[in-house]
Amino acid sequence: SQAGIAIYNAQLFGQVQQQVVALEAKTKDINALYDLSVTAGSSLNRQVLLSALIDRIPEKLGHLGVIGGAILLNKGKFGEFSLEALTKTRFSEKIIKYFKRKIAQNSVIGQDVSTSPVLKQIVQTKLSLTTASLTEIFPDFLKKRDDKALKVLANINSYTLVPLMTDQQINGLVLFAFNIPKDQISKRQNELLQVFANHISTTLENIDLFEKLSKQYEKVE
């Protein structure tokens, strides 16, 4: 009947629309990763490169709800981090000023892994983890009021923490800040963030190798 055909066509059109939306999302993801990989190969200066990568996060990963991020590298053992790069936004200076009194004078963020449920789980699984609260990551020096302050300052509603891996060792973390709640962050989003973190790990390995080779060359001269 005509009614049956109309219903079938409407269902078919809906399925096609869903496929188009999914394809557009995948295309955005691929383009974002390509652009970030190009940036990753743009310099052999560690600080310049990490700053460039983290600054491109809102532009390239904004469609995932990511509004900023930070790169934390191990300063000795895992749990002692140096803040290597933070996304420059209109909120960055406020955030840095807010946390300056909470970070040691040598810019080391110290957190006992045994008292951090998030870091403890990352050490065990070596996988990314999403949380609604920074205090679950750094309970030794952050309080619930700090989460509230960040929400007001920068509209941050949740965080995903992704480990930077080299030979099964965690060398640091990438902290992604979202303007959406924790329960709206999908598995696909976290998988894409993991790929981005893998780019950073590979880039850091290449820089370390370049620095070692440069030093060896200088000795030969």
C-alpha cells in the first residue's frame, strides 16, 4: 500500500541520515588526527612542540566537547609531575593564577598515587579514565571547592586522563577538559583521545632520540 511504502521510505531515509552523520563524525576525527600529526612533526624543540599541540586541542577536538588540556610529564617517579603545557585560552591565566599557590615552587605537582583513586586505576590498567572531579585525581592538594571554581572560571564539567606510554611504562599524562558532563563522553571520544596521546608519546620518543644523537655528534666533533 502507499502508506506502507511511505513508512518504509521514511525509515530508509532515517537510516541514511544516521549513516551520513556517523560518516561526518569519522571524517572530522580523521582530519583532526591528521592535522595534529602534522603539528607533531613540526618541531624538535620539546617545549615549543608540546605547547603547539595542546593549544590546537580546542580547535581540532572541539567537536568532541574538549575545550582544553594539559600535558604532565613524570618528574622522577609517577605521581610527581611537571606541568609542561597548558592550553592557552582566555581562562588560562586565571587557572594558572588559581593553582599557583597549590603547586610547589619547582612547578612539580606531587600526588601520592595510593590516595588517588584515578591515578591508582591508571597505574593498574594503563588505560584512560574519565572523571567529573579533579579532586579524584589530585586529592592531596585539591578540594571540592576547586572543582566548583574551575566550572565557574572555565565551564569545565569533566576530565579525561590519558597515560603517555613508552614500552609499557607511564611517562606522563594528558589531561583533557570537557564542557560536557562525564556521562556524555563516549567510548569513541576516549579512543580518539588515546590516539592523540599516542602521537604525543611517539613525538617525545623522537625528540629524546634526536637529543641523544645530537649529544653524541657533539662528542665526536
